[in-house]
Amino acid sequence: MIKKSQKQTLNQEGPEEEGGINDQSSVDIKITKISDDVLLGNLMSTRGAGAWDYIGYDAFYGTSKTFYSGGGNLRILIAQPYTGPSTKWLYKLIEEDPASTQTVKSFELPNSSGTYTVDFKVGSFVDGANGKAELHLVKLTVPTSKVATEWYD
């Protein structure tokens, strides 16, 4: 069980674009460290009104598989190891369409072993006939270390 005292929240502001579809300024990212341990599975309360719906898991070195969000809020749990001094953990959430890709938000996680929740508002990135945002996560640094992710919508 995770104690509230273990939670550490980090807010990050990113570059802004003009308003409209695919609007980075509306993403409003929130990062919270929920554990000093690298663990996933059954950390989230799912199902029901106002709860998170599990949409998938992926462990990867460079780029995650694609997940589909209906918009609103997206939460990614990221479990990463400590890899030594002077390492930066840089990530980019991407929305992918047949004709182009758009950066939803770039962000950095602290260089420490642990599990983080990263929350995004992705409503402006929903498009297409399926009414979904097609999202994947790109790890821009530490190519030799695998991270594990769980995705919630």
C-alpha cells in the first residue's frame, strides 16, 4: 500500500500553441510520484463514475505501442529504474494520425527509481472517425533501460 507521505507532485509547463484542435496549452500535465518502488498492477481504482478505466500495459525501451483515448483525462503510470548520476528521463506524448503526428506534451521525470502518475488533458487531440486520440509515449533518453507503463482513460 502506498502512503500519502510518499506522494510527491511536480507540475510542468510546456510550450504553448494557438488555441484550437491539438492545443498543447490545454494539456495541463500533472506528475506525481506514488512510490519509491518500481511496481505496477492494481495501483489504480478502476470502473465506476469518476474512476479510471484501464486501457493497457506496455514495457518498452524507445516507443510504446499506441493506445486509444476517448478524450478528457488520460493517466499513464510509469515505472522506471535509477540509472546513475547525471541521467535525465525525458519523454514525449505523441498523438498519431495517418497524415501527421503531433506532440501532445514533452516532460521530464526525476532521476530516481520509482513509479509516477502522469496526468494529461487530451480532449483537444480527439479526432477522426473513431472519435479517439491515438497516443503513444516516446522515451527520449536512457535507451538501454526499459520502462513499464499502464494507461488509464
